[in-house]
Amino acid sequence: MTIGKGASAPTSALPLMDPSSYDAVCSLVDGCLVCGDVAVPVTVVESGEPDALCEDPQGQRGMVGIELVAPIEAGDRLLVHGGVAISRLGENA
């Protein structure tokens, strides 16, 4: 590839992460809403179709696929794996 005058070579540096973002949390813990090998309990903040805005116990929010557990409403507790709600949780879970 030839780079013309005034052009710069592309960089392969990783983007900076906001420590409060979900991406930063994912890299620091064993599980999160959208990745990891564990299921994460969440609370529905805002229901929608096909995804709902959910919050985990650490206060991190993300969109979760609800196709397997619909219909849902705000306040429902769900178990999420890989960004998809796989089960409803009872009040004590």
C-alpha cells in the first residue's frame, strides 16, 4: 500500500476505554450482560421488542434479547447469558 503525501499510516492501537463503560467492566470481571461464560442476573429497566434495557447488580446497563422469556415488564428479574435472557428469576434470586 502506498501512502501519499500528507497521509498517515493506519494505526493498530486499541481505543481508550471509559472505565465506567460496560466494555471496561467486561474486561475486568468474569461475566457481564453480553459476554462471558456465566449467566448474570439482571433487572428489566425498560421493556421492548425484541430487546429490553436491563441493569445488572453493579448498575451497568445494556440491551438484552428477550425472545425466550417474553412478555416482560419493567422490574422483572431475568438470567442473561451472551446478551440473551434465558430464564426468569423469582423474587429471592
